[in-house]
Amino acid sequence: MLQTDISFKRIQELAIPAIISGIAEPVLSATDAAVVGNINEFGIESLAAVGIVGSFLSALIWILAQTRSAISAIVSQNLGAGKLNELHNFPAQAIYFNIALSVIVLFSTYFFVEEIFKLLNAEGLVLTSSIDYYNIRVWGFPLTLFTFAVFGLFRGLQNTFWPMIIATIGAVLNIGLDFALVYGIEGFIMPMAIKGAAWASLISQTVMAVIAFVLLLKKTEISLKLKFPLHPEIKRLVSMSFNLFLRSVALNTALILATREAAALGKEYIAAHTIAFNIWIFTAFFIDGYGAAGNILSGKLLGERNYSSLWKLTKKVNGYNLAVAAGLVLFGLLLYEPLGLLFNKDEKVLSIFYGMFFMVLICLPFNAMAFTLDSIFKGLGEMGYLRNVLLGATLFGFIPVLYFSKYMDWGLIGIWTALIVWVAYRAVALMVKFRRKYIPLIEN
């Protein structure tokens, strides 16, 4: 069997399409935020609502989308071990598992949405706008989970090209629909304000799911016919997904607490935090493209038991991502003011944003290390350790710093200090684990 190619060219072939497909979801949210934030009437309240709902929906999506990583890891490991033909009915069972989870979560939250947003300190017009936006956009949730499951299958098969095509179409469509539906087209479409942004996202998610369905059937030999008995790998999928579920609960606890504390400071502060958070998420998914390449190749290398190449891959991908992070920091410094104006024109909101945006830039190198190793560990199937790292980072890093900074009245600077500590904790813990477990395997 030929050894897995981890050359610069091969990594770019996987990473660049993964970067483009990875930023689709944050582009959807960021476009919604930028467009509604510039509505003439109630722009600040609309921006705050998109920030609150976006934070909550991202939490749900990230929690359940972790099955994508589990599916990718199982498929790539079987591919590396030369056992791909033994998976037969696993892909269809994995996809239906994903859809079932999304439907359960959707209905468990749909009827309590007002109470949920009140817990996030939404009130008045911000609360009303949040509910209006959520009640439309939430129906795209199962569609997104289906699409992510298909992405997981493609990634496991070492293919990031088709996910890129699907995500690009969805992002471009969402941008066009945002402008058309939020602001309206004179004589054709009445302005729908924040509801228009929600419809734009829902339509885009529907189109992406349809394209994913067609490409899966046309470009692979995978069947979506559900057959029994359950494949033996389903047990491992459930175990991995459960650990990643707990991990994501810890992850999103931190992000939701950050949003909640920002909202408690006032509508201008949550608006500024929303701008910073959308930029941070965009850069995070940008950085995650090389992480995706590491995820895809590490699983296959583990299946081959090729630990020497695994170590070389880890060093390469970390180096590439640190370079990407440095470029993003430079980009942020050069466009410090225009980035804020892209989302909102209110002087107070922009003043708050400009006073804390440097914290987002400081976070990026830590993101590069943490997200790269996180993706590689997913490819290796180390879901239990990833769970423990996120729990530790949230309980012993983020939460103590967050509430200490609140006591010290540091405002958004304190919230983002907690986020930096949280990401740095993860990076260090994963580096230590890799050196302790996988470097000795090379020597043996």
C-alpha cells in the first residue's frame, strides 16, 4: 500500500478548499450581522439580536456538528487500514443519526426560546427581534446538520473539493439574498429587516443541503438507503459523538457566558461584542482549514500506523497555521477601522469596538495552535481527551478569569482576556499530550 502523501502540495490541496468551505457558516452569520447592523431604523437592536441568536444557534450547531469529525475520523482510519469496503451501510446510518439528533434538539428548544434569550439578557426590542430571527432561521438547523454529515463523509474520503463547492454556493447565495430581503427591491420585494436576514440564511441552508444530497449520490458510491443491523462502527460513532457533545457543551458554555456578560453591559456593548465575535469566528474557521487537512491526513496515517509521518504532518500544519494567523493579524491591523464600519455606523458602538478589537488579534496565534492540534486529535479519535481539555479550559481557565474581570470591572477587555486564557489552555494541554503519547510511538 502506498504511504499517505503529506507534501506541501497535498496539504494545500486539502486545506484551501477546506478553508473556503469552513467559512460558509460564519459568512452566513457575519453577513446577517453586517446587513442588519446598517438598517436605518433599530440597527443597533437588530445587530444585538443577531449576535444573541447567532451565539445560541452556533452553540447548537457546533455541539451536534461534531459528529462530522467523528464520521470523518472513522472513514479516514478505515481508508488508511485498507478496510473501506467494510463500512457498507455505515454512512447512511451515520447521516440518519445526525438528522435525528438535530430534530430532537430543535423541538426541545423551539418552545422555550423566549426564556432562553431572556437568560442571555435580551430584553425589549432586542428580545422581540431575537425571537423573530430565531423562529425562522432555526428550521435550517437539521439541513445544516445533514450537510455537515455529508462533509464528514467527503473529508473521510480525503476530498475537500465538493464541500468547498457546496459551501461557496451557499455563502454567495446568502449574501445576495440578505441585501434583497433585508433592504428590499423597489417594486418587487418589500423590506423585511431582520426577518429577511433569517429567510436568507434558511434558503441558503436549504440549497446547500440539496446540492450535498445530489453530489453524495453522483460523486460517491455511498447509498442513503437505511439498512440494518447497525454497523459495528456506529457504536464508536456514538461514543465519539458523546465525548464531542460534552466537549462542545463546555466550549459553548464559555461562548454563551461571554455573550451573556457582554449583553449585561448594554446594547452598545453586545453590538460591539457581536462585531468582534463574528470577525473572530471568521478567522477561526479560516485557520481551521489547515486543521481540516491535519484531521483528514492524521486519521489515515493512524490507520497505516505511520507515526513518523504523523509527527512531520503535525509540525508542518502547525507552522502553516501560525503563518496564516500572522497574516490575519496584519490584515486586522491594516483594516482596524474599516472592519468596524462594515458592521455598524453608531459612534458609541464603534468606540467600544475599537477599544477592544486588539484583543481579538492577540487571540489569533493561540487559535492557530489550539485549533490545529484539536483537528489532528479528532482525526486520531482522541475524543475523550478533547472532552477533558475543554472541560478543564472552561472550568479552570475561562470562568475564573471571566468573573474576576467582571469583579474588576474590565468590561469587554475582561471578557476577551478570559477567551484568550481559554484558548491558550487548550493549546498547551494538547501539545503536552501529543509529545507524551505519539512521540514515543515513533521511537518504538
